[in-house]
Amino acid sequence: HLLLGDDGGLFESFDKGVTWDYINTMAVGQFYNVAVDNSEPYNILGGLQDNGSWMGPSRGKLIDYSGQSAAITNADWKMLGDGDGFHCAFDPTDQNIVYTESQGGSLGRLNLLTGENRGLIPIPKEGAPGFRFNWNTPFLVSAHEAKTLYMGGNRVFKLTDRGDNWEAISPDLTKHEIDKDITTGSNAETYGTLVSLAESPVAQGVLWAGSDDGLIHVTEDDGANWRDVTPKEVDGHYVAKLVASPHDRNMVYAAIDMHRDDNMDPLVLTSKDLGKSWQNMTGDLPKGWSTKSVWEDLRSPGIVYCGTQNGMYITANAGKNWIKMNGSSLPTVPVEDILQQPRTMDLVVATHGRSIWILDNSAALSQVSTAVMASDLHLFDLADGTPYYQRYTGAVLGSKPFMALNPPAGASIDYWCKEDGGASSIVIFDSKGNKIRTLSGTAKPGINRVMWDLLPEPNMRLAGHMEDPGQPLYVAPGDYTVVVTVGANSDTKKIKVLPVKV
């Protein structure tokens, strides 16, 4: 009886290895990078170690074999690129265009409708110096011009017309140590390369580049002029992630991974003046766990997330204090990439070993402030509630299907409690002031969440649709009022229920 674990998962044999069974019931993907689009439900695209690039939905339509819940299955995911999958991106204006990449800068543009796949890697003219591309080459689609991409080798390249044309817009932005740069092999050995690239979402032409040999450069004029702004703390270490602030053109965050130099401690830096000065915001991140990724909240300046070798953390005070976000679900695992889906404010993270995880509707984190934390009770702004109908697909899945949980149905009601209040009462009224639903929830110190399934009280419900008695009949679209009470304290907010999504 043999068990074999590798970067493809877990395998089992009962005949000394003659035949093998693939144990496909665990989320064990090794994702390096992740991207999302703005579909409904939105799609997720990610690159995996030795397993190409895959795309799947954030919400599945299949009702599981027990008939109790809908889920995301492996059948919902499609492989779009081969090799080792790394950075990836959606075209923001054409839902049929995606970009994927494998090792050594092998960037490609795929048309999902026609199947056309075109390689886009810049190649120098014969006789010109060669380009160096990292095993995990950074690239991005410009936030200011949908048909423009930026890519980092040992130089920064600007790709126009969705990659049909390219030009180098920087000199060599590495230390160019000849004895190390001439290595050959599978591209995993390539050194003296850019490994992080960022564009300011609020200022066109502001670009940041970080290298594996410890340099950070910035340009304010789309590559015409570059400045070396490397802070002394980097000291030759791997610049794992650069993220330009979505709120301030002059601000950037840097996650530095020092483990390649036998230093396992974290290092997170920020600059508010285009690299002229830097501040260390590592704070109380735990020693012995290197930093992999960083992200600033899309809605709230100063709310920063950090992925480390042992999980994910959040700070609201410039890194003085960090709080681990693993909770009871996200495993203690390396967090390689972090982003937020702008419409839903879902927090999406790529982990190296436990696949992709989503924190549905992280908007409450964006609203945390000193005033909120000082209040006994605070009900956060409520996102619109959208009802969905699920349906059977006719699939026969057997006893061992892999199913990832769908986001909870309905609307999330998030509220802050300063102290333990025992329990909460949530009452929902329609636009005429009629009480339509009463719920109860926790009242623990911090952020609490109760899901409203968008149904009225049981005695106010119809039996169901004539066509399918098992489907719910949701409350009518419109405006509703939510009142949360904990002890002697209450808070009120409006919520809008949208029509059923098709």
C-alpha cells in the first residue's frame, strides 16, 4: 500500500505501484499568481506550479448530490495555458481575451472564442544582446490603456496592440553581475531579472520595477527616465512584490523575501514620495516567516494586507500591529498573491499548496477606523443583496467528488462589537415599515457576520414555485432597513435587494 505526494497532488496504490488512484478530493493547488475579471459571477484565473494556468468561476451552479447546496467543482475549471503557470490577466474590454504565462517569460494571448493562442515574448534582433526572463516573469495589463501591457525581463518592455508590438522602455534594471547572469538551464536558474512590476492605477506612466538581485526603480514618464530608489533595507534581497497605491500616485508598497539569503524574517516597506524615502512597516509580523505579497485596500487608504510564508495578515496602523487573518478556515500556508474584486470587494488570495481562497465581501475591513473601534456597536454599510436560483445539472458524481463551497447565498450583514455582548438581534423591515424577518447572531469583540438569505419569515413564504417546489421565493426587489441590536445598543442601515440574477 503506497501513498505518493508530489506537486500534482496525492496518489494511492494498493498493488505496489502497478496502478494508481488519484485522490482528487482536496484543494492542494500550488498557485503563484491570481487575477479576476468583472463577470457575474466573476471569473478567477491563476497560474500553478507545474500545472499550467486555469480559469474558473467564483460561484458554481451545480447542486451537490445531497441536494442541499450549490458548489464549484473541478468541471467548472478550464486549463488555458501549459507549462508552469505564473502571472495571468484578463483583457478588461474583451471577455474573450486572456493572457497567460509559463516559465521564462513565455507570455501568450488566448482568444477563448476562437482558440487562437499567440506567443508574445519579446525577442531581440539577431546579434543584439539577449534578454533575461525570470522563472516567474512579471507582466500586467495597463489600467489606463486596455491594449497595452508591461512586462519585466532584465529590462521593462511595453507591449502595444495587445502584444502584437513591443519596445524596451528601460535599460537593464538589475545589477548585471556577469558571472551570475550567464547561467543556463530550465529558466529556473536565470538570475539578474525583474521579478515584480507595478503601475500606478491613478497616474498613467508611473511604473515600478523590482529585481531578484535587490534593486527597485521607478519612472514617472512611461519609461523615458528611471531612478534607482532602492532603500538600504533591501540590501540585495529578492523584491517579491511591488504594489502601487490605488489612492496616491506617489505611494508604493514592497514585500521583500529574504529567505534565499538564509534570512527567514519578514520585511515590508512603503514609500510616500516616489521612493525618495522609505518607511519600514514590518512591525510585529512574526519572525521566521518571510514575506511573499502585499496589497492596499481598494477603498480605504492605509488598510494593508500581507501574505507571508505562514499565512495572511492585516494592518490598519501602517504596520505597527498586524493581525493574522487565517481564522478558522484559511490554512497556515504561504500566501503568494493578494487582490480584491472591485465590484464585490471579495478578497482573493493565491496560496502555494492549498489553492485559491476567497473572503466574500471584505468591505467591512475597508470601513474599520478608530471611531468604529471605539463604538460599542457599529453596523457597516450593506452591499446590495442578489438572489440566485440554483439548478441540477444531471451530473452523476459518485462518492468522492471535489466540491468547493459557493459564497453564502443572500446578503451579508456585518457589524462591529467593542465587547462581548452575548448575542445580537437583527430585524429587517420593508419600505413600508413591515417587519419581514428576524435573525440572531454572534456579538463577539470585533467584526461579526450574519447572512440574510433574502427570504421573509417562514409564515410569510409561499410553498414555492409551481415549476419547482424546492426553489425559494425571495422577497421582492427594493429597499429594506436592517436594525442590529446588541444589549442596549442599536444601529440601522439601508439595504437594496436586486432582481434575481439570471
